[in-house]
Amino acid sequence: MRHSRIPPGGAVENNGGSNPTAGYTIVEAKDIDDAVAKARDCPILMNPAFSVEVAPIIEMM
């Protein structure tokens, strides 16, 4: 499964490693790229100390 990490500034790092979880949000997305596009607008990225990790939790059909 592909995981992506988005640090402040919006660049995408593929295969983001395991990071401590401070919270989570479940979003509906067509695929991982759609989820990454949605995550780029996350307000937590206004703080340079935080990042957003995007990972699939279950494949729905």
C-alpha cells in the first residue's frame, strides 16, 4: 500500500514512514492521489511543526 506524507509547503513525500498519530480524519477519495489532493488543504499544515500522512485504511468497492 502506498502512503504519502505532506509537510508544510505542500510537497508530497511518497511512502511516508510511521509517525506518531495526534489525530485522524477519514475522507472519501477516488484513490490515494485524490486523498493527497484533499489533504493539501488541511489547516494543520499552516503550522511548520506538523505534517499530514495519507494512507488507505480499507479498499471499498
